[in-house]
Amino acid sequence: MNKIILPESEIQLLRQQKAKLIEILRADADFVLQHADARCLLSPQGYQQVKSCRIPSEKVTDLLDHVLQRGPEAAQGFLELLKEQPMQETFPLLSFVKDLQITTLSTGRTLFFSEISYFMKEKQLMTVARAVGRSWREIGRMGLDIPSVKLEQIEEDHSTHTERVFAMLRYWCTCQRDKATAAHLHSLLSREDWALPPDSIDFLLESD
């Protein structure tokens, strides 16, 4: 079996597999689009633009382009989506995704993409997102060290409060990588004036 060794970059990995993914995913482009939209991988405007495309291969191409343009957070989310059971069952040829390899710059180790664990689960992030109030921007800037320009982009791309907080937390996970553990997030959300009620985040201490 030929294994592909790629640099540590979700964007680079996705871009290098773009042609192959278009060939595979065009078999049911709408299925892919709906799953990508469910993960908030596109902006509302991007979703409408991709949805309006009638040629399956072009629809997948536009979808991938939008994901790539939104940066590593969206690229990571799309790669995770490709590994999930519904996608693997609908597109059996996607099994190759599990044979991709990434050489991490931080450790020099080469890992199968299927072995990579993005420590925080989406269910955990959504639970936290629902607990965060109007101070979410302050939490993002001061607690999670997220640039104001990124927070503004998140606010523009997502229409509801919960979606914005969820996107912010996913971005934090992407930036932190192996440091994005539930316990670490709990410690950050327990500090300063923005400290969240313990009963809303203590479940994070039970998940690591």
C-alpha cells in the first residue's frame, strides 16, 4: 500500500487530495454539502452559492474551494467529516483517507491521519458553547488568545450566538492541537471575570 507523507497542514492535505475527492464525492454532491453545512464549514453565503450549482463535479469543486478559503479550522473539520461512518459508507472509495500520513513539525513523528485525535469532541464543544453568554468575545480575546479579526470573521460568518461560540471553540482547538484537551479548556474558562458556572463546564474534567 502506498502511503502519502504530507506536511503538517490540513489545508495542504486537503488541497493535494482535491482532484481525487472531486471524482469520488460528485456521486452525491448534495449529501456532502448538507453534511458540511451541518458542521458549519461554510458561511451562509457560501452555502447558497454552492447549493445553486447544478453540475455535481462543479458543486464539489466549489465546496472544497470554500472550505479551503476559510482556513485550517474548516479544512480540519472537512477532513474529520470524511472519516466518519456515513461518509465512508456512502463513498467506499474514501477509505484511502485513513491511509494518508501527516508528519508533525512539533514532534517529527509521522502519523496515519486515522490515528490523529483532535482531543475535544464536537458534542463537548457544543455543550460549552451553549453555556457561554454575551462575554464570548472577551473570553475569546483574553481567555483563548484569539485575534479580534478572527472573532469578527466568526461573527460575520455565523448568524446565531451558539454557532459563533462553537466556531470560536473549534478555532481554539485547531490552534492548540495536542494542547486542546478538555481539562485545559476547563482551566481557561474558570479564570477571571468571565468564569463560567462550575456546573456548566465541570463535565470537561470527567472526559479526559
